[in-house]
Amino acid sequence: MASPKFSEDVHPLTELKTKASALVNQVRRSRRPVLLTRRGRGVAVLIDLEEYERLVDRAAFIEAVEKGTQAAADGDLHPQAEAEKILESFGKTYA
């Protein structure tokens, strides 16, 4: 995600009500998030859908790694042969 340009990417929340289409176009064109403010304080961020999906996928991956790390720390591991079968099954489709 590109870093926001505060001179261009900070808008009052009222602009979302009156200029929603223009703000969405700005986000899609610039690939930068738009910070929405109320009374000078940030209240929401408008980001491109593809960027949102990337962030959600990244968060899910990090959560899975953390879960696996915790399972390993707890000794909850598969025997080597079983782990290899699980890894070999990735990407296969079953009819």
C-alpha cells in the first residue's frame, strides 16, 4: 500500500456523504488510503478493495503461523510420516 499524502488524502467525513464517488475514484487511482476525519480526528480509512483483500489474506496467514507456532510450543505435532502426507495433499483435488 502506498503511503498517504496528508495534503491530498485526509478528508472530513462530511465529504464522504457529498463526494463519495470522487473519494473512491481517488483511492482507486492513487492506490493510497484516504483518512476520514471528524472534528479533526481520524475515524475511518477508505482503501481499495484489492488492498483490503490483500490485508485480510496477510492477517489470516500471520494468524495461521502464530497458531502453528503455539501448537509446536505446546508439543502438538504430527509424526514425520503423517506431516509429509499432509504436505503432499496440498493442492490436490478430490472427486
